Amino acid sequence: MKVKVENMVACITLDTDLDLKRIAKEVEGVENPKSFPGLIYRLTDLKVAFLIFRTGKLICSGSRTRSNIDNALEILLKKLKKAGVRLKSNPKVEVVNMVSSASMDFKVNLDTIALESWNVEYEPEQFPGLVYRLDDLNTVMLIFRSGKIIITGATSKKQAEEAAEKTKEMVLSLNASLP
């Protein structure tokens, strides 16, 4: 089953505190919302956004690849250095969550899964997808009748692929596939 990464979230640690007022003033394109304790910096061409906090923590979201995160971070760091930020060491980058999608080659009887499996939530009046938790992989799957799957919580594409395969195996083992 082919898994496509839709979004990655990375936590980046800089080894220094940041002067947010100075950065907001000196780095072009930085947003400083009054109701948020940090800054927002968007790189629209790379489809990435950074949340920048005083502690030197950055959250990067929107990327589909790790290399895109690294490229965006390099651009941001150059701008921060121009604004006087000095780093003592290289930033630590950790992918903390991915959202991926996949498609089984069949439709799924969600009612059967809801009745036969214990680690699911299914309330079709509230949401059309079934929530399936894979505790051993720390992932949560959204399974739709169409056979589409949304995978959340993975920190690597390999982990997302494994979760998708386990989900497909579960559906087949419960005879919940439809023609």
C-alpha cells in the first residue's frame, strides 16, 4: 500500500533564548500576534510555517519532507543571524508527528470493525470515519468507508507504512472488506 506524507511537524531546539521583539522588528515577514506567546514566520514558496518561542524552541509544520524542513530552517537561521541571534551549536531537529494518507484497494464495512474490534471509536452521526488506535506504534488511524486511511502520530514514513499495513491486515482479518 502506497503511503503519502501530507504534513510533518518538527520540533527544533536552538541553544539560546530569543529576543522576540527584536526579531519581530528586524526580520521581514515575521508575524507577531498579540494573543500568541511567540512569533510566526511563513515561507510560502516552501509551504512551511515556523512558530518561534522565546526559549529558542521552534515548531515547523507544513512540510512533506525532512529535506524541506532543513532547507526552510537554513533560510530562517540566516535571517535570525542577520538580526543578531548567535547560536552556540547546530540546532537539534526532531520530527514529532506526521500526517499521512493511504488507500486500501477496497471499500470497508466500518460497522463490522466497530462491533468486532476493541480499540476503535465510531460515531457516524458525529464523524464519517472510524478512529482506530495502534498502541504499539503510537499511531491513530482514521478509516473511511471508501478505503481511505489517514495516519497520525508516526514520526517516520516507515512507521506510517507499518501502521497502514497493520490496519489493512486488521480489516481483512475481520472480513470487513467490501467489493
